[in-house]
Amino acid sequence: MYEAYLEGDLRKLQTWLYQDNSIIIKEGARKKEIWKAPDTILIKIGMTRKTDVKVRFKEWMVSCHHEIIGLTPENMEMLLKEHHIGFKKKDNVNTITHLFKKLSLKKASRAHGKQKVSIRIQDLYTYKNGGFFTDGNGKLSLEEIENLIHRILWKKYGKGIIYCSGCNHTHTEWFKIPIKDLPFVIQTIDSLCLAQKA
């Protein structure tokens, strides 16, 4: 989906990705509508006990018959740039100068264009090899961490059900996220994994 989105070839998505708003929008919503959300992305949040996240991706792709692209910081950077949303690397920014440039006595105005969002890749403390890792020695189990992440995202973005044509099951671990909020999602996952490290 990510590659099709970046390439602008939405025909690749139209064969399997639909949304059903008929439950929340009582009048005028059709049961199955083709996904049309240019400022959002559908992301899957899942956990694995495997040390190589790519192995788990392959398992999902085999069972659901849909390509999954890892939302790595590098892929997120490309997507945010595609949408002209700020994403800063420490190498390109003098941190103190950058912070002083943001100081102002005036009220912040959001009237001009899209809101700027930034994240520094090196601030992701638990990210490595395509995923976020915890040592398993914290108070919460991996399942509890995953569930907590899901609850936070459901509270902020709502809960939906994905009807998967590939495996003929429903999935609840997928989230429709505004692209500009991807740094928040990644930082949330990172901070919850970091809090569990002993």
C-alpha cells in the first residue's frame, strides 16, 4: 500500500482495500467504499517474539496475501517529505540554534498551510532492525505492551475493523492514521518499549 501510495497508483489499492462507514455515518454512507484518504495511511501495529521483524512480515503476507511495508523511520521520512511535513535528522540541524529559532513572543498561527511535525531519528531509543524492541524484563508482557499501544491509538483515532479478503478474517490491529501524526505514533511505541526496559 505504501509504495502504491507514493507512486500515486491507487488502482493497486482498489482491488482489495475498502472502508465501511455505514456504522458511524447512518445516512448516505455505502456499505463498501473504495479507500480514498489522501492524508491518511493504514498501519498495522503488531508484536513478535522473533528477532528479525522481516520474518514476521513474511508470515503476515503469506496468511493475508497482501504486501506489508515496514514503517521504518526511513520510510516514514520519505512519506512525510512526500506530504511536505518536516522530519529532521540531528546531522542537519544545530539543535540549540533550531530551538532558538522557534522561540517567539507572538501567538503561534496555524493559518498558513500544513502544521510542521518533526522527529529526530536518533531519539528512537528502542528501534533497531526494522522494529521496536524491549528486553521483556519490565512490568508488562509483550502482549500487554501491544494492547496498551492499541488502546492509546484507539482512544486517539477510533477503533475500526479491517475485513481482510486475503485470510477471510477481521483484524483490529490496523489503524487509519493521519500521515502528519506518524511521528507521534512512532514516539509512543518507542516510549512504551523504553519504559519496559529493566
